Amino acid sequence: MTSPATPERTTLKEIVRTATVGALSAYGVSSHPAQPGSDLGAELAFAGIIGFTGASLRGTLLITTTGSMLDRSNPITGSARDWIAEFANQLLGRIKNQLLRHGVEIYMTTPLVLRGQHLSPESLRTVDSIELDTNGGPIFVSLESETTGELVLERDPQAFVGSEGDAILF
């Protein structure tokens, strides 16, 4: 999100923050906003990236965190690479659900994973990034997006969207 602040961008950032806190909580990870200027990036080692596109919005969701946060949140025994890819997928799914409630439909791509030693938090910090400290380590979330038409985010109380974890049969 690199465009000037608008009500839509503010709403979009709040959707990302709420979805991130909810996804972390679903896996037993408590979180709180990181202190401004804190050095949470010393141990960053994994990045999950997933793209999305739609009629009015397209972009990329980037999640960067530590191996210890991934170990703490992973509900099964598995690799950190697999889990951050799945977590990125689930987080964008939560964001997609919220966007649907606002009348915006997006389509998700397959997640990708990057692993690096000491990924730089300075390159991850943007005005619109979400920076949290968790009981498993830091996590940075950034939704880089651009509009492809007029983006209008008005909550539709009539919109039927399932909750996270629901099975919808049709």
C-alpha cells in the first residue's frame, strides 16, 4: 500500500491488522503492537509471499517472521517453510473474507517462501506495514497493493460470507 492515505487505505490496513491478530490468536499466539523503532528484525529468517488480483484491487501479501514464532504457531510437526506458506495462505483468506464483506472480490495465487539470514526489517517497514511482537517473536505483515479501478470499501450488512473455519456445502 503505497498510495496516499485515504479512507479506503485506512480500512484496508485495519482489515490486515485484525486478520493478522485473529490468525495468530487462532494458533495460540498472543500479539501486541511493536514499540516504534524497536529492533525486532534481528532474528527474521522466513518470508511468506502470496499474490492476489481482482477487478478493483491487486497486490502482494508479505509476512516475515522468525523460526521460533513459526514453531510456536505451527499446529502440526512440519517444516517452517511449509507452515509460513500455509499461514500466508490462511491470512490472505481471512483478508479476502473481510474484503467480501465490503463488496471487493479477490483471487489468490499460490504462496511462495523465502529464507534468508537476518532479513532486513528496514526494507519491510512501510507506513502501512503491521509490526507485531508475539510470544514467539516478531512478525511483519505488509499488504502491497494498487487499485485497478475505483476501490470502494463499504461494509455490506447483507453480504453472506462464512467465518474462518466454516465448512460451506453447496
